[in-house]
Amino acid sequence: MSRRASGLPRRQRLVGLWLLLSGIGLLGGALFAAWLDNLYQPQGLARLILWLGCFSGGITLFAAGLVLERWLFTPLRHLQGQLARLAANPDVPDVSPPEGWLRGLGPDLERVHSAWRDDRQRLAHAHADGARDATRVRQRLEVLLQTLDTPLLLCDRHHRLLLYNQAAERLFAAHPGLGLGKELGNLLPAKGLVDVMACLPDDGSGREVLIPHDDHWLHVGLRRVSGDETLLTLSDATLTWAREVGPQAELDNLLPALRRHGAGLISAADALAHLPGDDSPELRRRLEAVIDEEGDALGASLERLGTTHDALRRQGERLVPLWSNDLWAALGERLAAPSVTPVGMPAWLKGDAPVLLEVLASLLETLAAHTGLGAFDGELCLGNRRIYLDLCWHGEALAQRHLDTWRHRRLERLPHSPSAEDVLRQHASDVWSLSDGDWARLRLPLPALSRTAAPRPESPPRPEFHDFDIAKLPAPDTDLASRALHDLEIVAFDTETTGLALREGDRLISLGACRIVNGRLLADETFEQHVNPQRPIPSASTAIHGLGDQDVENAPTAEQVLPRFRDYVGSAVLLAHNAAFDMLAIRPGADAFDMPVLDTLLLSRALDPGLEGHDLDSLARRYGLRFPPGTRHTALGDARVTARLWLALRRRLEARGIERLSDALAFQAGALDREDACAP
């Protein structure tokens, strides 16, 4: 790759040439005046005129340069910046009027801007009117997909993801292969799926296939929709099998045994009933032994049947994971009095939430009636395979007879009015009261879960989970260098480090990235991770990015983070501002990051070599970009602004005929050695 000779930017060269010529003019005038003064030795006014005349050329050149810089060149640079801003963002709300000798162009520029903006607004209104019905259908589709519990994926003919819903997002939580425009093979084993997808009939009938995912098997239903697109519905086949080979299989085995023991018992009893009174005592004893044996076997089978039936009930879909804090909060909303104050550590349990709330409300009413108290503590205690839900109070334990009476109470607010004992049986539970010093507690054992972490906060609906225009992009195997800039999948990233001397031991401490797909910045498909640099962070660096040793001491190392970041990048092109620095920051994984890299700093320098200020803050002001509060000098915040800056620069590149990746890489190479004191 050819590189331009290093040197000052054009404006600095022109200023230097002007000062040099002015200096030569003044020095030459001084030498010429000294020679004439020595030759003619004028006196008084003649001598003054001689010296002024000799200096006039240099003075005129210097003064003309000052006037031109103030009244022409500076306004021209200002006008260039305004035109660049308009080209990148035609809808910018205001444009500063020209200055100096170009001030007369202000009304014309404002007229052009307002006409441009009005035309775009009229076009936008016309487009909005025509697309209103489609938008309404899309919104309904989004609501429907967000509420479906079945994971859905939609792929184009190149097996790129066009759509996925929140159920799929939960199924593939934190999986780097999930994302709009990413290939299905990054998410699931593609071979079996691709073979089936290639053979799908065009009449919309479906096909089914089993594929592995982590330690589970997924049942995948495939159906061709809209010509070349394929809809995949996913379900956990391992869970289904567990149900089928568990209590259900036990029930299937029990029924033949019950029939066999019942038939044997009936046959033996019938034969015994028809024996003569005093004949065949030995046969009578044998028949009685058979009756006893079959009766015992039948009783054991019936007991197993009851246990299996209870297991089936516990295995029902209504027993779902519950976070104890959510349960206590719902109980507080359900009851005005008595009140329950959660104490101790929260935990996960399994239960039928509406039914369990009704049982706890009934228990609290019983406790309040017999203890006279209006407030109780709620605590969860961990057992081996159970979790104990305790209602605690200061006083004596509740008598067993009161609990026996409560067990038979009908819960009238529930469908079919089950008794409390029915609900306990559904949860394979019981209830008893015990004393603990001056305190008493009512204990209710419930099924426990192995999960320990608190539930993730509820995230707002994602602003995008589909982009059908991805199907119009070139095939993934198209030569990347010849891809149009609009069609590129780009990952904009930024780093924060312990310092600027990366070649002398400074290390990565934060990495943030976001994705651009089909010319659109995706809001939530981001990567953000603190990194343990395994060395102290200087206070001078902390003053800039706000990260101290305590923020990264429990974070993974770069060797752990960079492979995950590489999975996130996939086949995308990298984008950064001053990419040379950020690529050096991720150099422990340099061998993996061999894709092309675009640099907004170099592109801006190449586009506007006469303008000063190509640092991220200056460019953000120039193009009307905004850092949300608290996001400047954070890796993800800077990456987002870099991505929006690329979208602005791309329009200007395309206006100059730079439409493909190879063109952009060659164009930015022209600014590799250009120096700019304002650009970090």
C-alpha cells in the first residue's frame, strides 16, 4: 500500500509560505534601503520615504495575508465545515451564517438549507402516509412476537437472521451468534439444518429436526415463508423427554401391573369361593396365600400410583421458578393485613404462583386469628433438596389441631375451590409449627431450584428485533473488498486503557462495541466488558475515564475477554476512531482480528485536509452528534458516537464516488502520516 509523504497539513504549509515570503520581502527591503541610504545619504523626509518605500512590499504582503486570512480564508473554512455538516446530516436544525466577505451568501445558504429541509420533510410526510398501514401491521407483529413464549428465528436464503423474538433471546442468552444479519451457523449446528432447509417444500408445509444445543436437544420446526425465507420454531426436547421417561413412563409401567395383580386377585378369590367346604385344604391354603400376595402387590402398586400421580402434578407446567422477593412483594399487594416483612437471604423456589399466594394468605389469616398479631417475618431456609418457607412471630407455636382444621379449609377464590391440603399435595408439601426460643415459626417445605443469582432486571422492549431488508444484501461469500459501504456489517469499538504507552506496558481495562447492519446502528446488540489489566491504574488515567482498580479487580483478563469479542465481531469490518491505538490495545488477540479496519480519524482528515480538529469531540460538534451524559470516555459511549460519525462520513464518501470498501481503505490510507495537533 502506497503512503503519502509526511508533512504539515495544507493550511499550515500555506501559512508557512506566506510568512516566509513576507519575511523575505521585509529582509530584502531592509537590505535595499540600507544600500540606498549608504549610496545617496538622504536626510529628513526623503530618508523616511526611502525606508518606507523599501519596506512597503513586505508590509503589503504581510497585511494582505492577514486581511485574506481574516476575511476570506477563515470564512471559507467555516463554509466548508457547514457544507460538510449539511452533507452528512441534511436535517440539521440550524446552520451558522457565513462570515467575512462571504457574509452575503448567508441568505442564499439559509434558503438552500430551508428548501432542502422542506423538501425532505414533505418527502418524509408522503412516505409516512403511504407506510402508515404497514407500520401498524409491523407494530402488531412486534407485540405478538414479544409476547410469544416460543422462540422464533427467521432466516433468508443465505441463512442470515432477519428476525428473532425475546423468547429466542432468552434461550440464547449471552450467545455471541445471536444478532440481526449474523449467520445461523454461528448460533446452531448448521449442517443438518441447511440440508433440511434446502429441501423444504414451497407449499408452506413444515419439517422437523433435532439438533444439540449446549447440554440439551432442541426440537426445531422449519417452514418456508415468503419465497426464500425460512421460519424456525424451537422447543426444548430434552425437557419433554424427561417428562416422558419420568412419572409418565412410571405410570405406563404401573397400569399393566395393576391389571395383572387385580386379575390374579379376582381369579384366586373366585376359585376360593367355589371350593367345597372341607375338601382340598392344601389348595385352600395356596389360594389364600395367592390372595394375600396379590393383595400386598396391589396395595404397593396403588401406593406407587399415588406417588406417581403426585409427581405428575408437581411436574405440571404451573410449577414455575419463583424468586422469593417477588413472592413476598406479590403477597404484600394481595393482603392489606396482616403484613409480612422479608428477612434473611432471598432464594429461588418452584411453585404455582397464584395458588401459592392464596395458600399463604389463608395461612396468615389463620395465624392472625389465633395469635392476635398483625405483623410477621418471612424467611427462606435452604435444605438438601427442599427450601423451607417460614412465617415467624414472637410467641408460642400454633397448635396442630388448628393446622389440621386449616388443611380442610376450601380456598373459595381459586377455581373449583380446592382445599389447602390439595394445594400442599400439588407441591409435595406439608405444614407444621415449631418453637425457636421465644420465637415460633410455621414451616412450609417447597421444591427448590439450583439457581442462586437474582433474576436479571426486566429489560425494556428492544427497539429492533427484525430487519427484512437484510435479505437484499449480497451473499456472505461475496468478496468483501467489493462490497458497497451501505451493505457492510460493521462493528464500531473503542477501548479504555491504563495509559497511552501501550508499547511500554499499559494495558486494556475496558472494551465496548456496537453493530451497524444494513446501514443502521442497532441499539441493543452491544458488547461491553471491563478488563482486569493485572497492574495498577494510574490516578491520571482514572481522572479521564473514571475507572479505578476497584472497578476491574473482579473482571476477566484480556486473554478471556478478547476471544468473546472476536465471536461478537464475527465476519464484520472493524471501525474505530484513531484505530491504530485501539488495535494496539487489543494486540494480545491480534492474530484473530485480521479483518479490514476503517478509521474515522483518517477518513475525516482525508475528506477535510484544510480543516483543523479531527478529534472525536470536534467531529461530534461538527456533525451535530451528542454524547449522552456520562458516556464520554466510556468504551461503549465512544463506540456509539464513532458509529454515528461513520454513518455521517459515509454519505460524504459516497458523494465523492467512494462507494466500496476497497475505495474507502485506499482513501483513508492517504491520511496515514498526516499530522494534526488537535487529533488524539
